[in-house]
Amino acid sequence: MPAAKPTPTRGRTGRPPRTSRAEVLAAARLIIERDGWEKLTVRRIAGEIGVSAMTIYHHVDDRGDLLVQLVNDHLTQLPRPDLPDDPRDRIVAAGIAGHDALAAHPWIAEVVTTDGFLSRLDDAAIWLVEAVVSGAAQAGCTPEQSILVFRNIWYYTVGEILVRANTRARRADTDAAAPAVIFARPDPSISKHDPARLPGLAAVSEQWVEVSARDTFADGLEALVDGLLAQAARRRQR
């Protein structure tokens, strides 16, 4: 009697492979760190994990929702510093905490600058915004002035982070060092700039690179906050 033929093995059926929200966010962070946040897509996350795109959609609505979840997840895990009672000092401390939270992950600064993005974040993720706005209000600012205080601090912070991050990235890509000076000295003939036409820059040229490389964010923030609060007070007195 001939032996029975083995039953052909069928493909996997039933529920699709399971994955978790934590796995999705971890894969997304890996893609961002490796390729940049602009290259992040649901399809690429699915390929990274080894599941279908539809499986990823069990955890996110779309790419925008994915970015919101990523930013919320990062910001809500950050430790909250004890903020000072003095409104001015609280604004400065909140600004420094916000800078430090984003400096290690510049892509977040890029993402959250998208118009309307802050309004999509959880309360626990935007407590620094609350600290600045409420601090400005307690310092005597009107609602309009409080918004402007935050906006100016935000622009300063994001600008600082992105300029430094982009500078590091360009130098890493080209393996280039910072230029020695703006004007070549003692032989100005090898510089494309004319010191006689730009005397102010010529006078500071030899110190430019060293001074520009310093981390002066906190000092600049204090000066900015003092100026904004003083300006707001002057305008209220008019």
C-alpha cells in the first residue's frame, strides 16, 4: 500500500502579526536617527518591524498622528525641574529646560515648528509653554504680551538649536572645520572680503569663531526675557 502523501503546508492564516505602540515608536525613532524625520513613513516603519502597514495603522491614524505621538512620548518622559516662584526667573528656567529637552533631539524642534503643531500635544507635553505664558502674566503682561513673550523665546530657542545642529551636520558630512577667521590676516589679499569696506567685522574677525562657538544660550535668554518684560511694561504705561 503506497504511503500517504504529506499534506501541503499552507501559508500562515488568521490574525496578522501583532506589534505594540512601543515597538512602533521605537522603530520610528530609529528611522529618524538614521535617515531624518522627513523620511519617516508608515510604510518604512512597517518594513523596519516586519509587519504590514495596516498593522501600524492599529496604533496611529497617519504620519501626522505618528509625529504627535513621538513628540508627546519624548516630552512627557522628561523630568520636570522645580521652577522658581519669581515670574521672571520661572520664565528663564522654563526656557532653559525647553532648550535642553530639544537640543539632544533637534528633529523635534523642526517638527513642532509646524503651524498648529503645539495645539495637538498633550497637556503634559506643553507644561513649559504654560510656565512661560503664566510667568509672563504674573509679571504683569497682558494676554497679548504673554503670547509675544513666549513666541519670541520660542523663536530664539528653536533658532539656536537648529543653527547649531545644522552646522554640526554640515561639518560632519564634509569633514570640514570651521573657518579660521572671516578676514584672512595678516594677508587680507587671500580673503574675498575687503576690511576697509567692512571695518566693524574686520575688527572682530579674529575672535569670531571662538566667541561664536561658546554656549551662551542661557545668558542670551536672560537678556531676552529682561528686555521683553521691560518693553511690555513700558508699553502698558503709555
